[in-house]
Amino acid sequence: MSDVLELAGVSVVRGGKTLLNGINWQVRDGERWVILGPNGAGKTTLLQIAGARMHPTRGVVGILDEVLGAVDVFELRPRIGLASAALANQIPEHEKVLNVVVTASYGVTGRWREQYERADERRAFELLHTWGMSTFMNRPFASLSEGERKRVQIARALMTDPELLLLDEPAAGLDLHGREDLVRRLTELARDEDAPAIVLVTHHLEEVPPGFTHALLLRDGGVVASGPLAEVLTEENLSETFGLPLTVTSTNGRYTATARQ
């Protein structure tokens, strides 16, 4: 397997604050990673680096056989699917759902005067159908529920047939039904051999979909543990990551963490 993502000694300092500190991390083709950690651990910053949306202060970042800082990021970004709250906030309020997805072809978030081929629109519709959103294709994005928006964002992230898929807290703000529906769909995606390498960020163990293969635990901008899922998601590692004694259980590939009594 080849490396999709490789970070060596990566640190990010902004405003005198260290957001990431000496991160070494590799993601290989076919792997499905979850990044876990408390608020402020550096998860979103790491995903911004992986998505070529931010450059490190120190260290080397390799993305899809390119080196960040020595490549045109506007050519690299279409090869990376990204779904995040920050990107969703850039979508025009009245943009139709189909346009939210199809505009990923040009790397923009609003359909202005660009002309799209029928094949692009057909692919966008098929992705919306896969994620249960095809009947909403003519609805304004702003009119959707939080769960519906999340599914549209993932369909958009897959529009360019990316080699790397980055999902920043896709279950944030969802109710129980929405979360479980999303986890089910992400499980299907993770088990699809044709799907790209996936990196999912969350701070809830319950949101880790079955089928994910690896985990990276972050705290205060540093790595607590990294590697195969079962080896990393232990009570010792998770307790250290969240600064709280935890009891961790696993049932049918789903993990749960509760404070130890």
C-alpha cells in the first residue's frame, strides 16, 4: 500500500500558541482513520493540514505524492474530498442542493456562471441518491435539517472521486436518529473497497463507524497513541487522552466510553 498522507515533525504555531506539536503520522491507501481527542486537542487543525488548507510552521507534509509548499494547492485540493462546518458556512444561503454538490467539480461553493456537463450533474444526482438526498435536489441548502446538510456535504466531498476523504465532525449537532443513520452510511462507505482513504474527526467514541481500521488520539496538540483501532482504543489510552478515568466497551464494532465509578 502507498502513502496517501505522511506528516513528519509537523508543528503549527498561531498567535504564539502551539496548536500541533511534532506530529508524525502516515495514512495509507485503503485505510480508514478516526482522529479522537477533546476540544482544543488540534483535531481540526490537523485536518486543515491534511486537506492542504493550511501550511505547517515546521515539518514536512506529503499529500498524494506531493509535498505541501512545493505544489499548487489549487491543483491538489480537487483530489481531496473535504466536509467541514467551515466549508458549509461558505455555501450561499439559497444555493440549491444539486448545485452544492456539482460545484465541487470547480472547487467553488456557489454556482454562478459556470457551465457544467450533463455527466457532472448526473454524478451529483447519483451521489445525492446514495446518501438519501436526491428528493431534496431542488431545495435550498439552508432549508435542510442538520442531518440532511451533513449528508449533502459528504456527497459533495465525493463529487470529484477523491483519493482522500476528510470528514470533520460529521455527526456534530445531530440527534440520536441522525447520528445512527450517518454512522450506518459511513460504515457502508468504509467497507466499500473502491472508497478512498478516509479520515474522520470526532470527540465522541460512539460516533466511530464499524469498518474503520485505525485511530489517532490527540491531546494538547500532541499524539497520545496511533495505530490499528483495537490497539489504540484502550481504556488506558482514552483515559489519558480525555484526562478522565474511563471504562471502554465494544459491542459489534461500536465503542462506548463512560466515566469510571
